Amino acid sequence: TLSDRLADTFKHLRGKGKLSEADIDATAREIRIALLEADVALPVVKEFVAAVKERARGEEVSGALNPAQQVVKIVNEELVTILGGETRRLRYAKTGPTVIMLAGLQGAGKTTLAAKLALWLKDQDKTPVLVAADLQRPNAVQQLQVNGERVGVPVFAPAPGNGVGDPVAVAREAIEHAKRTLHDVVIIDTAGRLGVDAELMKQAADIRDAVQPDEVLFVVDAMIGQDAVTTAQLFLDGVGYDGVVLTKLDGDARGGAALSIASITGKPVMFASAGEKMTDFDLFHPDRMASRILDMGDMLTLIEQAEKSFDEAESRKAAEKLLETGDFTLDDFLKQMQQIRKLGSMSKIMGMLPGMGQFRDQLENFDEREIDRIQAIIQSMTPAERDNPKIIDGSRRARIAKGSGRQVSDVNQLVDRFFEAKKMMKSMMGGGGVPGMPAIPG
Ligand code: GDP
Ligand code: MG
């Protein structure tokens, strides 16, 4: 795997800690191979590797990670970013039914996905209706009806025996039907060919123009590999879409198509379909896909742990130093707050300070945004004020409030809180020291 190979690449510089140009080049080669193995399209690989190299060059040497881990972390972060960062949610229509249209090649998994999506929506108390607008293949309507039955969702289809229907008319009628029968989501299944086909592309575009979907989803087989880029681009030009759905992720494809498509089109991958069962469907998770592409989930867990314990050690060091010197300024207060944010929870760090466990309850209700406000206020103070908050009188408070865009009462509250925290520190220092800590000399 990539992590093994990277570990080999960096074997010789364990403990050296700095990434040289040669190291970065060697790493880039390994990443390139790994991405190609995952079936990422070549132009995407090139661009990606260049971006990673660039970032690796500018990166500060980490105290927490070895160079191999550091590079893997960069690669992973870049992957997650391209794959869409946070998962994008479906956009629902403000009034009337939400219209979702599916487009993609034949065999991509549209008809299957239509039913899976309907079931998923039903589980969220939506009342979807499926629309059979693939009138190309003889069995397409029936296939959707069978799938609809499996998930207990009605299917709107042209009456049988009417000859070859007009899919644009069917789609249009389906919306009217949904309005009348109070279905709140309309999922339109469309036709596709094995190859890209100008006539069918135009049909899909006509359906789109007729019903103005809230979401057009491009459905694509994850096994498509290197072809993903061309197909995705052709559908983008021919029909246009807002999001991507990857299917057949239960196969052994490593998911390079996801990266190729997201990177070339800039469209978010929204859902992942991974199996023949109707419940084999979920929101797409960029982080999971990134580790699938790189094939190194374990390495990522390790990195996370290494960083966490490094952060914790740093915080503990800072706390101990504070207790030793007893010199607690507003700068220390701010630093503490920032550390807390980094660690994610107040209670965690306070729990690490010996003797602080008792304050945990009170601190657990701490509001994260509060840290931003505190930071703004403290940063509006002069260095002298931060060192010696006693000098912060009325006129200084007014100036600080104005500078930070807060009220004077906020400044008052902060200063009060600071003195309380300081008192807390002091009392822990007196009376024979802190339980569990060696006695402090002097
Ligand atoms: P369409 O032509 O785009 O409508 O594709 P279909 O929904 O008819 O799917 C084509 C084939 O792929 C069918 O045999 C499906 O059962 C199968 N299929 C669809 N989605 C998945 C999936 O997530 N995993 C697997 N293994 N097969 C799938
Ligand atoms: Mg179909």
C-alpha cells in the first residue's frame, strides 16, 4: 500500500524531521503510482501530485508526525477537499414538489438508484413518487415499477399500450400528478445508452428544460475508471448536473472515478450506492472515499492519534509551567482558550490539569463561539494591558469594547472571568500544592 511504500521512502530520514526536495520528489512518485492504481485519470493525477508537492514544500516541520505521516496527511486532506469536504445535502424546493432528475449512461445504475433514493427519502418522512421517463428500453418502465414496489413507492408511468410515449410529456405530467396527489419529491428516471449518444443527450436536456429540476444528479458507475472524466464532462456539457452519485462501490473499484469527476467537474459527489439491496445507499463521505483511494485507513488513524497525544502533551506542559510560575496573564488565558478549541472540549483539558476535575461540570457548557469573542476582546488590548489587567480602567474598557466590536459589559465579564481563573490557579498553588503534583519549591 501507499503507506508501506512511503514508510520505505522515509526510512532513511527518521529523526531528521525535515522534508528535502529529493524526499518530496520520491514521495510524489509514490503518490502518483498509488493514484494511478486506484484508477484516477492521468491529468487529474498530475494536477493533484503537483498540488501536494507545492504544499509539502511550504509545510512546517511537525513536532507530532514523522515525515511520511506528514505527507500522507497532506495527501489525505487534499483528497478530502477535492472530493467535496463536507457532504452536500439535497436542496429541497421551497414550494411545490422537489424535482430530482437522474442522468447517466445505460447500466450506470439510475433505475436502481431511483428506488434507493426514494426509500432513503421515505425514511426521512418524505412522500416521493418515481417517474418512468426512460421509454427507450422495452423493460425500463417495468423495471422501475418492480423497484418501486420493493420500496413501497408509487411509480408514475405512461399508460401501457400507448405506443412509444414522449418522455418529456411524461415528466411534465408527473409533476402535475405529484402536485395533485401531494407527493413532495419527484424522482425522474431517464434513458441512457451504453455510449454517449447525441439524441438521448438532447432528450435528457429537453426533460430538464421542461421540468426545471431542483437537482440533476449524474449517476456513474465507480468501476468506469479512466473513462469517468470524458463521460462526466460530456454529460456536464450536454445536460448539466448539480451533483454526482457513485454506484457499484461494493465492487473492487478503489474509487478513483470519484476523484477524477470531482476534480474535473467541480461538482460534489452526494450519494454512494454500494450493492443490489435497496438499503445499500448512503450519503457520500469524502473522508471515507479518500482513505479508500489511498488504501490506508490504519495510517490515518495513527496520524490522528499521534497528533492528539502531541496536542495533549503540549497542553499539559503549558499547564504545568503555569502552575510552577504562577504568572498568569491574559495572553496565557487566550492561549488556554485556543488550546481548548483545538482539543475540542473544555472539559478534556481541564480534566488534564491536576485538581481541575471539580470544575469540569461548570466548564462543560462552554460555548465554542465564546472563544472567538474572547479572542477579539483580548486582541484589542495593548501588551501592557494583557500583562497586567489591573490597569484596565473604565476608559480602557470602553476603548477595548469599541476595538473588538463588543459591549463594555462583555469586556467587564471577561476581565472578571480572568481574575477568577487566576484566583483558581493561585489557590491551587497554595495550601501545600496541587493534589497529585510534586510540591512546588519556594
Ligand atoms: P440504469 O441503466 O442506469 O438504469 O442501471 P440499472 O439501475 O438498471 O442498473 C444496471 C445494473 O447494475 C443492474 O443489474 C443493477 O442491479 C446493477 N446495480 C445498480 N446499482 C448497483 C450497485 O450499487 N451495486 C451493484 N453490485 N450492482 C448495482
Ligand atoms: Mg434504467
